[in-house]
Amino acid sequence: MGVFKKNPFGHYQFLKKWLIRIFGVLTHRRYRGYNELQIEGSEIIKNLPDTNVLFVSNHQTYFADVTAMFHVFNASLSGRVDSIKNVGYIWQPKLNIYYVAAKETMKAGLLTRIMAYAGAITVERTWRAKGQEVKRDVNPNDTQNIGTALNDGWVITFPQGTTKPFKPIRKGTAHIIKNHKPIVIPIVIDGFRRSFDKKGLRIKKRGILQTFQIKEPLEFDYENDSIEEIVKKLEYAIEQHPSFLKVIPSEEIQAMEDLNEQRRFGY
């Protein structure tokens, strides 16, 4: 493929490959060692097409969530079933995996800038900037970049745009689904909030069972489903619809809120 081949965003493929290899090796024990990642549904991954696949997931940390996805996707493609045993799968990673991340987060330091090279599609939040509530129009370049990434491969997005649970789904994801008609794969994760700090860089607690459920593709009528209908399907699929609060014990809800406060002040 050539040493100096670039992806559509101008990133050198060989450099991206080595970054994924290095980060993969360095982070593997976070999910298989210090903690244990329980995976369900990995057979879905290896049957997907090479491009125009959108993964939608709930969000618990800035970086540990998406790092786990890189592990699970590459392990699944290498033939492992619901397992990331033996990190050798990361030696030949799938290079056309991208993830949507806030621009200000990815420009916060040298480490995040390096991580961005591994596949970040940076977008400007329309509702929040520098810790303050804002209201601004969607940057059309952001939407175009996500479309470019879908045309080239797989895209991971966290449609709530926040690590706080049960917050509303942002309509931008629904517009992307309606316009680009990707295969949409829901993912539901848990345990990451207890395992890591808010950024997902520091291990906060060991011995936590982390769960990672990959669900069957969602079905949409791309022409006739409204934005609101798509949003509702996403909320149920990633188990973040408000109705799920009714079946969660009040003690667990309070524990979530307490933990969010601790993470907010810790950050």
C-alpha cells in the first residue's frame, strides 16, 4: 500500500498503525488484567461491510470507552469470539476506524493530540464550550468530515455528547443517519465509570467487571422516519431512554449522581 499512503484526512497510514499498536499494547491490561472486560455479540463485528458503519454507544469516560472499542473490534476481526485474549490482534489493526470527539478535548494537551491522530473526527460542540453553556450552529465542516469518514470506513459516536447518564440524544446523530444511511450498530457499556477517572486515562479502581454488549443493526426507514423517531430508537438501543430509570433502583441512581459529582470535582 506504500509507506507514505494517507487516509482522507491526510494522516499517514503507517504512523496511525504504529500509534494503534503502541496504545493497544499499553492499554490492554486495563481491560484484561487490572479489570475484566465481558464482551457479548462480537460475531456481529466480523460480518459488517468495510465502510459506512456507524457505532452508537452510551458514554462513561472520554477515552477508555473508545479504546475498548478499538480492542474489541480488532480482536473480533482477527477471529476472537467475545474475547480480547492475547493482544497480538493489534499488530494488523483496521486502519479505517474513526471516532467523533469534541475539538476542545482533543486539543487539550500533547497526549490527546497524539491520540487524535489515531482516528479522531473533531467537532465543535453546539451546546457547550470551555465548561460554559453556549448555543451555536453546527459547523458544516464537522458534518462533512463525519460523512467522509463513513465513506472510508467505520465511525464511533457517542450521541449524548456527555459522560453523564440518561442525558438526551443530540439530533446531529439522527441527521447523519438520515443523510448517509449507514448500518447502525448500538453498543451498551458499563463498568467504565467505576474503573477509570472521567478522562479514562487513570485507573481509579481495580477488579471491576466491565461489560460491552454489541447489538444487532438497527432498522430505519431512512426516507420516512423523522429525526425524532430516529432519536427515540437510539435512546432505547443504547439503553438511555428515560423509561430505563424506572427499573433502576433509587439507590443505584443516587450512587450514579454521587459519582458524577466526585468526577466533576476531580476533573
